[in-house]
Amino acid sequence: MRYDLVIFDNDGVLVDSEPISNRLLAGYLTELGHPTSYEDSLRDYMGAAMHRVHDLIQERTGRRLPEDFDDVFHGRVFAAFEQDLEQVPGVVGVLEKLAADGVPYCVASSGSHERIRVGHRKTGLDRWFDGGRIFSSEDVGRGKPAPDLFLHAAERMGVAPEKCVVVEDSPLGVRAAVAAGMDVYGFTAMTPAAKLSGATHLFATMGELADLLV
């Protein structure tokens, strides 16, 4: 294989959480007097750490979100995950292939460690990701599109950035991977290909990804 490490984004790549979380985020922001559609949420916040939500709202309105915003939002998200969250179709096949070939992999997500754990436990992906393979924007100072998270994951896994490939589905994540000096494969299941134009390759199904990684 051409890479020594495969770094997966989590939301939208491993677990099908983007529709759930962006629907809830749009609804909550609208409740608080910041009218936001589902499409707005995808455009502005998909793939981002929570600080981006706070920063953009304050920049646009001059108002701060409530201090308990993150706790309330995550409570709603986790409750919805317990009801509706599923694996991204075909991702286990990719993980099985990587494991069989002895290729190291990990997850580097804008979401919190708790969010990653809740999602993996609900979908059964926890058997594929022990604590040493999980990295969150909580671990670094800046989330995507800054390269910090991907560089942190590579360093902890002991692999040079140029020997890593990132699997991403958001424009912010693609920008972060490129800034980190890594190849990036853009997943177009939810994001139009044109918005992931900086990616090394584009793919629409996990079956295609397995072939790309050979």
C-alpha cells in the first residue's frame, strides 16, 4: 500500500451523523434567535469543531451563545444518536481490509471524545477503534481547517505526514488535510464533488475507497 497510515474523519465517514447533528444544530440556533436552515448548517459548520459555531455567531451578530450551549446541543445529539445513528454503509469492509493487510488507521474528528465514543458504541465501531486510535479537536488548540489535528494524529501514530492519507467528507476537512501536507480522499455521499475539489481523489461509496487504498 502507498500509505503508512489512514486517518478517518468520523462524522459522515464512519458514522452517518451529519444529517442528525446538522438538523439539530439548525433547529437549536433558530430557537435561540439565529435563523439557520439545515442547508445553512451544512455549509457553515459541517466538519467543524464547536468553537466555529460560537465564533461565526458572534462575528455575524455580536451576540454570544449561552454558556450551556454545547451541553444542551450534545445532549440532544446523543439522544438522537441512540435512536437513529448507523454506520456509514460499507465502512466495516474497509476497516476489515486495512486490518487484514496490517495497515495502521485511526480517527481524527472535530467532535469531542465523548461524541466519538457514543457514536462508535451505538454503531458497533468501538471494536475497531481503541483509545490509542482516537483523536479529537479537543486534543489540539485549533480545529479544522487548521492542520493541527491531523498533524497531531500522525505524530501520535508515529507516521510522517507525507505518508498519511485522510478520508474526509467536508470542505473544512479537505483544507485541513492539504494544509497538513497529506493526501486526502473526498467522500461525495453528502457533499457535492465541486466543494471537495482540493482532494487528491474523490469517491462516492466505501467500495470505491477500498480500491483506492490498495
